[in-house]
Amino acid sequence: EEGRKRRRTATTYQQHVLQQQEDDEDEDEVYCVCRGPSFGQMIACDNNRCRTPGEWYHMTCVGLQPGTQPEEWYCPECDEREP
């Protein structure tokens, strides 16, 4: 019984440590033209040939109002290249 409890506690602690590591990594990541952390509503470029695939932008940084996400949106770099 005690060994079983100890294993469960160790597993819970390991999960806690892993979650803390993931949270710390998330805090170190930067996004958007402002190069800030992830917060609020964010949007990604819909251009299949985007030069920065996987980049996320804070809606307010790119002139969009939260809650009014367009059906299709191009990041500032792709928007400049489009005719």
C-alpha cells in the first residue's frame, strides 16, 4: 500500500515538474511584430507560402479588434508582397 502511494506521489510530482518546464518554455517564447509573449487573442497568416509559417500575431498589434477575426488574413510581410 505504501509503495503504491509513493509511486503515485512521484508520478504526480513528475507531472508537476514537466508542467512547470512547459510553462517556463512558453514564457521564453516570443511572437508577433512586437516580439512579446503569447497573450490575448492571436492570429496566424493564411498564406500557404508565408515566409514565417507558424508565426502568431497579437490581433491588436496588427490592427485587428479581438472578436472580429477575418475569414482570411495575411501577416504584414505577406501583405506587403501581395499586389
